[in-house]
Amino acid sequence: MELSSIRVTTATGTVELSPDRPHVIGRGRESDVPVAHAKVSRRHVELVPEPRGWVARDLSSNGVWQAGARAKQLVVEGEVRLRLGGPDGPEILLRAERPRQRPPAVPAGFDAGNAEAETVLAGQGRAAGPAPRSGGRRLGPAGRLGGAGPAGGAGPAGGGAPAPALAGWLRMLPTLVWLGAVGFTLGALVALR
């Protein structure tokens, strides 16, 4: 998952914090987001980037309040309003997006635009499209090559082998080759022990 930055708005302005480390909101000089108020501790709230999102943790003795109730820890999704030091303490606004799913890594040399490069598992096929042609003949009922008639003819031609089954095996060939290579490699590793 890819975590975006978090935006913190206080009475003095807005700060955007990166997800590379935890950040502290408080009265102390070392705070990433300073809030100068008597109810605010030097280290009042810690914003921690986690895989599930930004987490706001209360580090203070006076507390963090959300909607009138004390909160020790909460995941920030969307916009969250907090009060520091009490239900009437200074307000801060936290804004964080939900973590985004990273797209899967594409192997080097893979052409995503090549529709024939896909691997299809056994028993699965592609969505139905235009009827495939073979030597000027159309596929007839049950996927068999038909005669020269416009509807594909009635009888099988060329031995009557079902063309879709062969096409399915051909689509599975990359998977079968890959599985064979993995099996060979594992066998070689076991033999070397």
C-alpha cells in the first residue's frame, strides 16, 4: 500500500507532513506542528504512518478529544477534527487519504498491450467475441469446424477435432512451461543437497 501525506490545520495555518517518519504535534520547540496553548503538552499527539493508514496517538496527560469523547488512538481516514487538552481545547484538523493499493510490478520486457501474452488457466477462457475462422470455414455448433455453408455447415471437417479445446491448451502453454521450469529447478536443488 502507498500512504499519502497528512495535512494538519491549526489556528496558525496548515502543514503537510510526509509519510517517511512519525511526526509530533505539541507545545515543544521540537514539535513538527507547534500549538502554543496552555492545555497542550510539549509532545501532545504523535502521527504515525502505518500500513493501515495514519494513526494519531495521544501522548499527553490532558488527552485528545474527538466529538466530545476522549480518544487514546485513532486511524485518520478523510477529515478528522480533534481538540487538544479537553473538549474545549484548541482544535486541529487532520486530513489523510486512505492508503492506495500499489499496482502490481510488471516484469521487464512484458508488453501489456499484447493481448496474446496473457496466461489463461485451465477451464477458463476469454469472453466471447467474433467467431474465429480457420481456412475460410466458420466454427459450427459445439465448436467444430463446419462445412463451407454460411452457418458453418452441419458435419465436422478435418477429423472433427474441437478447435476450442486446442486453443485452450495453446493458451495454457506458457503456464505449463513455467510450471515445468519451476519443477525442474526444484528437482535440481533437491538433487544438489
